Amino acid sequence: MPAQQRQVHLVDDLDEHVVRRFATYSLPYREDPLRDVDRASYGLVKVFEDRLGDTYPDPPWEPKAAFAALAEAYHR
């Protein structure tokens, strides 16, 4: 993925960002790259079918890089 796609661009006077989707439970992450349908997901987190996350141990998902980028953008 090109670096410019990984950045969150902020515009002066822009009050909100539109996030397409937080989680896509119908497209779960799988260890096998050939079966990992999360790759097609717009979600900010990767959803697990059979385990809980590590960063937040209660939900069955783990934040993606986009999650951290949005958190950093809103932290400013």
C-alpha cells in the first residue's frame, strides 16, 4: 500500500471524518492468506471467528492500522 494511502489527511475547518465501517463481521480474518476475507473489508478492525483480540481482550477483533491512524488524527 502506498504511503499516501496510509495517512489520514486533515483539512482545516473539517469537523468530522466519515468512517465507512468499524467492523465487518461477515468478512472475518483468517491466518491462511488464501482464506482471509478480511482483506476485502473496509473495517477499522479485523474480526476473528474463533478467538478474542489481544489489544482489547473482550471483543472478538483487533485494531488495524487505520484504527490507530484515526485515533491519532482525533487526538490532535
